[in-house]
Amino acid sequence: MKKKKPVNYIDNKTFLSYLIQYRDKCSKAESEDKPKPQVTEQIGMCIFQIAERLATKPNFSGYMFKEEMISDGIENAVDAVLKFNPEKSQNPFAYFTQIIWYAFIRRIEKEKKQLYTKKKYYDNQYINRELVDYSLCGRDGAVDPNYIQNDYMEDLQKKYESA
């Protein structure tokens, strides 16, 4: 039985030709003192497909802010379109996948930091409210031992307090 050749969602050679054509248009516009042309729809679709597919990987699939990750990845990749040098590499798929990957990582770190800030705020509100309630009720002011804090938040707290 003959094995089927896998069908890739992006053809690397075609993507490379789109990038070379766009680079030529940009250099021509620069030599004529015209504004840089807009990134072509074909390049945009390739970048979009890379970001969408990368977001389905198990590393990134469980996050609530997946759309923001994809948006950040697309934005960073579009910024780097002219930085891709076809003379150094003939693999634009790997180049843009790496850019989008790191954009995803940066978004995750940013969201974790925001989550940590929210946690500290709510902890502060919880403790202040409990202390006020206890002082009004005449209690000793101790924090409720049933207040649950999961390991994820403890790890974040250790990370940001040690930095």
C-alpha cells in the first residue's frame, strides 16, 4: 500500500516566493521615495494560518486568552516580514513560527503577571475586609483558615516576590 504524502497547510516555497516579491516591491517603492506597500493578503494568510495552528498545540490550547496570543503573534510576525532574509534562510515557515511562538510566551507571562496582581489585590481586600469585620464583631482578627490558595498561585507568588 502506498503511503500518502502529508499535505501541509502552508507551502514553504510559495510562502518564500511571496516574501521575495514583497521585498522587491518594498525596495522598489523605497528607491522611488514612495511609502512602503501593504503586506500582501497571501503573506497575511500564511502568517494567520501559522498562528492559528500553533495555538492549537497542547502547550497553548488551554488558555482563556488564546485570541490575544494569536493577535500578538500575528502583529510580531507582520512587523518582521521585512526582517526575513531569503539569502540567509530558505525556510520562512520556521522563521515566522519561532516569532509567533515567542509572542505566545510573552503573552502568557504578561497574563500571569496580571493574574498575580489581581490575586494580591483580592488577598489584600479579603484580609482588610476580614479585619474590619472581626474588629466590628469583637473577634481576634485572625484570617479564615479555610481560605484556599492553589499551588499555581503560590508558585507565582514565590516567583514575583523573589524577583
